[in-house]
Amino acid sequence: MWLSNSEITNFKIEKTCQSRRKGKQIRINLVFKSDTYSRAPHSKDAQTNPRGIPYAPFVDKVEDYVSSRAEVDGTMKSFQEMISKYQFMEANTQRRKAGLDEKIPDIRKTLDTVQFLNTRKPDSDPIEATFELNDTLYAKALVPPTEEVYLWLGANVMLAYPMTEAETLLEGKLSGAQQTLDNCEEDLDFLREQITTLEVATARVYNWDITMKRKEKAESGEDVDGKKKVLPNG
């Protein structure tokens, strides 16, 4: 579940539970408040791409996200959680794209075959074709002119279609699969961009923490190892 700025800032859960012993209903209100994202004036968390994937927050100024070193750990943890979500979505999209890469050539090959059969006239001579029975087993057969064709719909279901309807169906399937493939490729580019944005944001927050840590030690008169500096006499 993705949360917008307002939801993260004041995320409230109301839950009613039934007490088995006393038979009373108890309403539990849990309120989680976080300033991690509430200070970003130009945050794009509420914006999404056409498939609903949200933009990652761009850290232009670290002070807009953290006001003290105490908030650094929580901010970096939230960034890492978002990176994990984007990586999970990227893996799922890659698997979907791999399936489409195998499916589209089969649909196109079937469509070409149906279009060829649809161009044959009723008085045409039968043509000799080779059918694949198994991965390494083929058989020859004579295919006469026909007005219908059987298409596999999946789940071991085959259905007879008139040639024109079969061609229309396959064209729609091919167009839909190609559009889905284009969306997957666009989403993959988008997800990689968001992951990179969050990695840069994490590095900026980390570097800001190191800078503030050194500044605090310098103001307190400590060296890098945390030891008090001893001024020379005289």
C-alpha cells in the first residue's frame, strides 16, 4: 500500500474488535505521525505514472526532509523500504515482459496462418502442411479449403471460430499483448529511474548526517575519534 504525504503525516487506523471474555466492543485508534515527508514542499509522492506507480520523492534539499540527526535513521529506513517495493515491482514486471516476449510471436504466427487460410478459395487444391505433435515429432497432412478454424483459448480449451471472427479475435489479442508489452517496457524504465532517485536521496541524507556529525564534534571540541582535544600550554 502506497501512502501520500498527508497519509504518512497523519496515518490513522480505526479498528473495532470484539472482546470474547466481556463481550464488549472496543475501538482502538492508532495514530502514527511522521515528519519524514511532511516538510517536502515540492514532493511528487501524490503523482503516479499511467499505471498508478507513484513517483519517488526527490531530495533536492535534505533540510526539507530531516531537521535533526535523530530523524536520519527513520528517513533512510523509509527510503530503503520504498526501494524494496520498487525492486519487487520491477521483478514482477520483468516476469510479465518475459511471458509476453514468448506469447506475442505465437499469436502473430497463428494470425498469419489464419489470414493465409482465409485467402484460399473453395475450389483450391489441398495444401500439404507439417504439424508439430511434440517437440521433436512432426506429421504431414493435407489441408483443404475451410470456413472455420479451431483456436486454443488456454486451460486445455479449444473453440471453433469462423475465419473472419478468428482473424478479428487474433488481431485484438495481438494488439492488446503488444500494448501491454509497451507498458511493461515503459514501467521498467520508470521503476529504474525511481530506484536511482531513491538511491541518490539515501546518499544525500547519509552525507548530510556525516557532515552534521563532524560539525557537532568540531563545535564541542572533539576530534574525529570522539576524544577531547588538548590545547598546548603557552
